[in-house]
Amino acid sequence: MCIGENLAPFAAYYLNAQLSALYENSLKCVAEHPDAQSEGNHRFSALARFVTSAVSGQTYSVFIANFGKPELQFICNHNAVLKLKIESVRGPLQLGAIFVDILVPFFSQTSELPLPSHFGHTVKFDILNFDDATILSISEEKDGSKSDIAGRTILEKHLIKYLQVLQEAKLDTFFALPQTYLEVGQDGHDESHGPHAVFDHALAEHSSKIRMSSLRGVTVEKINEHIFSAWLACSMSKTPEVSDRNADWGPRCLVEYRFWESSSECLHFEFEAPRVNILCPEEMVLSFQIKKVQVLKDDGPVAEYENWKFTFLVYTTWTTDDSGVTVRIDFSRGYRHHPSLEDIPAKEWPDDALQFEHKQRIVDVLDGHYIEILQRIDFGLLYSHDTRWERVSGGPEPEVPEYPAGIWGNPELDDASKGGLQTADLGSFDQVVAISQESINSYLATLYEKASSIFKTWTYGRFFSATFKRPQLRILSNKRAILWIHLQEGSYMPLDGSEVPRPDDILEDNNHSANGSRLAFEIKIRMVAHHQLETESVEAVQKQPAFIAHGGKQGCQLQHITLDFECPQYVHKYSTINVGGSTRDLQSLLVYISKAYFEALRREGLHVIASIPTWPTGVGAPPYAMTTVDFRIHCDREVTRDNWASMTTNPPVLLVVGICGSDDMPSKDLSPSTMFIPRLRDSRLGFSHGTVAIAKQTFIERAVLVPLARVNALTTLIPEKSALLPGSRPLKLKTWFAIAGEDVQSFPTNWCCQPPDERGFLRYLWSHKAELTYRYETSCNRYIRDQRIVCHTENWLTVPTVVGQGPPRIQIDGRVELSMCSTETPKVYGGQIEAMEGDKAELLTRSARASVRWGLTFTIDAAASTVRVKACDTSTNSAYILEEPPRDAVQPGDHIEDPERLLRGAFPPNVDITDVLAEADQTGVMAEGAWAFLYPSGGAYRLGTPAFNGTGDLILELCRMGSPPNATKPNGSSARNGLKFAGASALLSKLRAPQSAV
């Protein structure tokens, strides 16, 4: 035993010597003390003979087993194999020689002892943990070979009890190798603490070659399948430029890797898929099978070696929770090269100094730079399986019903999603369209059902043919998605490479079956302009509704959100493979699907999942048309290929965001907590296709308030100035519209936003006040007359901001108040007031005030595939109220007129809103038929129930075009394009109370 030597073999020999001595003691006990064999006293003889009894009903049986010498073979520094030979078994089982292998964890423990200092103060023990032992195998020897035995279950029960007896007899504790042996550090010794002992059983020649076939329900083959999928994904990535010394080989490093040792020399590796073997819950053997390695210089290869295998011992962590099992390499604890498990063909290894040097250089690269690359690409994730995804793996999810009119009116609407829509914030975007994951899958299913769809059947010459189940897609938050292709029936010819065959290629005649295979691919989602599509795709897309509606319009440019089939990443852990067990079979199937089938989908335009028409700024784009557009994947949490199955609520949403009338996209993004999709409490009851959200400044303030400014012009009264002159015609009031005529734009009547009311509803105000004052004085009159006329118009518009309570009703309440006052004051001459008629020298004041109140309600509703703004409550009339009659009866010739009569004569009996609705239609308030500004794959949406949320944005639910429309009608009679105002007497009881601010 020398410094730097692995002392584990000596430790194993030392421990087995103790075990052997204890076994010899047991043999002697059995031979000399028959009483020691009784069940209650057998701890002294258990290593040599074990006796136990059992009672089953009326039957009493005795089990007697005679053992040969036991042996411990160490696998690693955490587990050993206890090898038992049962020479004979008597009792219910009559067996000959039986061989048993039991995996036993062990640990070391140091105890302080009160000994003189020159003896040392610590003693180290190795303790076997029989409680967690696992029986690996039970076999008997027949004809020179070992085979399983009959009655294994019964024997296992007795062996478990046997281990308990060994533990009770303290036969689980042994002295470790004395601490006086030298512990070898990197510098060869430990100067501060003196000599110690270090062992590495896993690297020792004597270590057991027994490997665990599974752990925590995960087989080693499952782990290697996961590793193989990672290797296969690397094989499908592009090869970097070999002459580029700064090229990133990370994405391809499991298959191919190039390391430049100097400016002129490099090593080029080609790998088979790595494999692992489980040593114990803490360690694994990681093997790299080098298919070929070349030692290169600028002028070409210097040497080439094939079929070398290098192995490393790595530490692992196993994590188990409700979602499944995850196995990772813990690189932070280090790793060790395992030379004893290397496999280097002898024919390539003559006693040559150059080849020895090459081997050492290869080991140094693998042991250093290559492991660093593996850590960077997260190769340490050896296995991950989320049991929740199996609902997808087991087959297509059950059909979820679609509600033709949307789900907002459903009593099962989730309160959280309703509240989320109520507080949704569009940021600085003019329009946000949210498309649910369920909607994308729904339209994929529609395309699948078409008779000629290659989603359903597809062939590739004589090489491949398949009938598919409908595809399924899961959106991830990094602008990617997982797409499942499920082969109901399929057959293929195996390939010898990674390229699809040409029509004249000759392959094996026999077809292999792929029935029931389900392949998962992670695919990028990207947006491309129509002119960037490939020629074949353009021809297919031109047959879709989006191009039919907008393709020929001048200035219109279609943008397409597509699945990028150029570099799909195969995801093995979410796939179900029913092909031959060879790598060649799986790789052949992947080549046909990822290269040939996906190319066919692209040519058919089936990679397009949404199309958005856009217009350049300043070309007279239709209302709500987006001039700048982009897309987002929106979710309140990061969703990746590893955790998507745990997102049972609020899966990611595809958002199309845009600006109307500008080329500048806002820099501020949407809040991750914003919700755009309504959902039911139980997702199995139905789903929503999505929503269209139009910003308050775009819809209410541009499309609604601008046309409704005409109502202000129609209802605002202004007194004529000329009516104040003596001898002129009687006082008259005119509407603002009558004064301005067609030049109403010169007389703005814009609404102004006000603080919300007590319900949180949006409020807008139009207020106009016209005040006329006139003093009349002549030498012929003995008095001075002051007249004042005030006409005050206030219109309040209230927008309900509540989601999920039916069509919103926009209410307008108006009030026009006319007040008049006339004051006569006697003249003053030389300090004396001149007497007036009737010798009355007092001030005479006459005043009166009247008002008219009116109301109008608009509703925004969806009916017959159309969203309309229409007037309701058409029976609502104006009410005239004489609030302050004149002190004296108003008689002809008096200097004050009847304000109620003036209002009745001036206020329009019919506020005609035909032009208002027509203008609203031109500004896009109404959307006839399909929603014209976003189209799903191969179809169209229509707009469902509208609502205004808490910030005043208009939100409409997307529904499948062609579904039965929402039959719900708003309260009240059928709307007309006009509002009529009748006398107040019959309707005073029906009048709405005026707004508090009026």
C-alpha cells in the first residue's frame, strides 16, 4: 500500500476478513452448541444456519437454511453486494444450492474513544444498512448454469427476516481500515492532520460489476432512451463550419465535437449516443462511445482511431414529487475518469509512444473542455418524466364542446378569469387579439377533418405511408410549441442515413410498422410576411379566407404566424415509439416525419396558424386595421418543455398586438398577470377561442365619441342676440347644428373624460353655456332695463365597465336649462329718482327658468354574425319642467318670455341619429360577418358578446365563424335609427333621474 494508491481493495479485504471470522465462529457455534440453533437464540449462529418457524391455520412449519461463507463485493462508496450461498434448505421448501445477491447500502461512522493520545482518539466503523437492502437475484445452479428458482416469494420473506436477525446480532457493524494509513491529497500528503485513509471502491479492480437495473421505478433503459433522444436531437442540428475555430459546437456536441488545441492542431470527435449504468442512488457510470476521433493538423489528419469507449463516474441526484421523477448529474460534487472500464481495441494500441500521447490528449479534452460543454447544454438532466403529461401521451384529449356564442354568458364562467378580463390592461397597444391554445387545436382539427387533408393521410412514394390521428399542440412561453404527430397506422422502409430517399433510391423491400407511434417535436413559432413564404406555400395560402378577403387590396400586406418546420427538435420523453428497437428504426421514422412530412405540411400552407392583414401608415387603412403588428406568447409563468404539464390552469396564450395608424411599436410590454381568455370553472365543459381587445382611445374616444359629438350639436341650444333689440322679433333659440350648418367641424362639440362614477363606470361630459346680457336706456324712458338670458347645455355619456353581464348599454343623459331675468331700474336726475308710472319708485324684476331633460341608450351587441351599435329605449322622451315660473303672468308685451315655450319650440322633437350610426359604421363600429383583421388557419372568426372592462377597453369574444349566432336580445323594443321626444305628461313616471353632476 503506497502513497497515491487506491486503498479500497485493502479495505474490502479487511472487512471480508472480519466477516469470514464471524462466519467461522458461527460454524463452531452450530457444531458445539445445538441450543444456539433455536429460533430465540440463533443470533450467535445466524451466519452459518438460520432457523425460523411459521404458523398458517392449523399448519406449523419450520424453515432451516445452511449457509456457506458470505462475501461482500463493493460496487461504490455507498453500496455493496452481500453474496450468500445457501447450501441447503429444509422445510416446506426442499432446495439444493441457492445463490443470493443482496444490494446493501453502507455508511461510515467515526467514534471518539477515551484512549491515550499515542493510540489516537477515533475509531471508524463501516455499517451495513440492512433496513434498505434489496434482493437482486435468487438462483440455483443446474447443469453448470444458474436459473431462477420455484418458491422465490416464500424464500424472499425468510431472507428479509434473516437480515433482521443479522442486524439484531450486530453483524452489520465492522471496523474500517485503521486510520494510520495515509490519506493521499493532491499534494500527496496532509501536513496538518497527519496520515488518513481514502478509498474509492468504484474505481477499484475488485469492485463488483453488478449494476442496478432500475431505481425508484425508473429503469436504466428509460434513462438511456432519454439520453438517446438528446443525442438524436443533436444529430438533427446543423454542423458548424469546421474551419471556424470560434464555432459553437454545443448544440451538436453529443454527436460531433471539434477542439482546437492550437492554431494548427485539433481533435475531431464523432460519438454514438452516451449511455449510463446505475451504481447506486448517488453514482452512475457515464460512458462515451467514440465512433471515430481524428487528430488533425492544417495539412490533414495525423491519426485516426475508431470504437473507443471512455467512462466517467458521476454523482447523481434523484428527485421525486407528485409530478414524477427527475435524475440529474451533480457536477458540483466532481467526477472521475474510470480507466478500468475503458474499451480500446488492441489492434489500435501497439506499444507506440505517439498513440499513447494521443490517448492522453483525448482523455484530457474529454475530462475538461468537453464536460464543460455538456454542463452548458444541460446534459446533466439525464431523465425527467412528468406523469401529468400522460393524459396527452395516452391519445387525443376528449372533445371539449364549443359554445357558438362564446362562454361569457355561461353561469360556469370562472370568477378569476372574469376578474382578469375586468382588469386587463392593453398597455400602449391599440389592439390585442388573444388566441387560446384550444382554438388553435380546434382549427387544426377542422383542417384534419377535410377529406383531402394530409393531416389525415400521407404517403411518400413507396417509402412511407401513414394514417394519422389529429395533431395536437401545446404552446410554450419562449415562442415555441410542442407538436404531437400521432400515427394511427404507418409503415416505412428503414434508411441508412439521415436524408430522405430520392424516388429512384433502392431500399430494403420489407416495410417496418410504426402503428401507434406518437412523436413529439419542439418547434419555433415565428411571424413572416406573405412575400417571404415559399412559392408552394404562397399558392396554398392564397386559397385561404385571409387572402381571399385582403390579398387583392392595394397596400394590404398579410403577416402570417407560422410553425417553423425548418429545425424541429424531437422530444423523446413525450413520445411513444412503436418501431423496431434499433437506433436505425427510430432515426428513419424521424427523418420521414421531420424532413419529408413537415415539408409537405409547409407546401400545403398548413404551417400557418394565423394571418393578419396590415396596411402602411397613411394609405387610408380601414378602421382597426393594424399598421404595425407583432406577436407574443403570454403567460403569468415561464412554460418550458419540462414544466408545461404542470400548468393545469391558464396555459400560454398567443397574443397578436398592434398599433393603428403608426409605425412605432410600444417599448413597454404587457403585464404577465393580465388575463385575456375567459375560462369555465371546469375546462371540460367548454372553451373560448379568445378575445379581441380594442383600446379605449381607439374605440370609445375615436369610433364612438367622435360620431356622437353630432348629438351634442343637435341638442345644444343658443339664444339669438338680435332678439334683445327693441321692436325685433321675439326671442328664439337655435341648435348649435342649425347655426354651424355643414361646417360643424368648425364648432367642436367634443366630449371630455370625467372621473368615474360611484360604480366605476366611465363618464364623459359635454357642457356649453351661452349667456347674453343687454342694457336698454333711452331719453324717452324713465327707467333702465337690464336683461340676462342664460342657456346651459350638459350632456353626460356613461359607459358601463363590467365584464360578463350581457351587452353593454351606453347611456346619454342630457339637460338644457334656460333662465331669463329682466330688471327695470328708475333713472336718477339730480339725485332724485324720477317717478314711474303709478308713482311707483321701486325696482322691478321679472325672472323665469325652465329645463328639458332627455335620455338615450345605445347598446353594442352581437347578432347574425355582426357586432352593432344600435339605439334602444326609443320610447324615452324629453321632459319639460318649468322650474321657476314668472312672478306675474307672462303676458304679451311683457319684457320676459315663457322659457318653457321657448324650449318646446327650439328643442328638436326627433333627434335623428341615422347619420351618427352611418358614421360609426364607417369608422368600424360594426363588423359585418367575419372579423376582418385576424384569421385562424384555414378559417375565420366572428365576434361574440362585447363588454367594456374597467379601463374602458372594448373586449369581444372570438367565436368560430359559421356557428349559430347569439340569440340573446337586449331589453326593449326593436331599435330604430332615430329618437323621438314627445310631451312630458305621459312619461314623467318613466324618466331616469338626472346624473348627479348635472
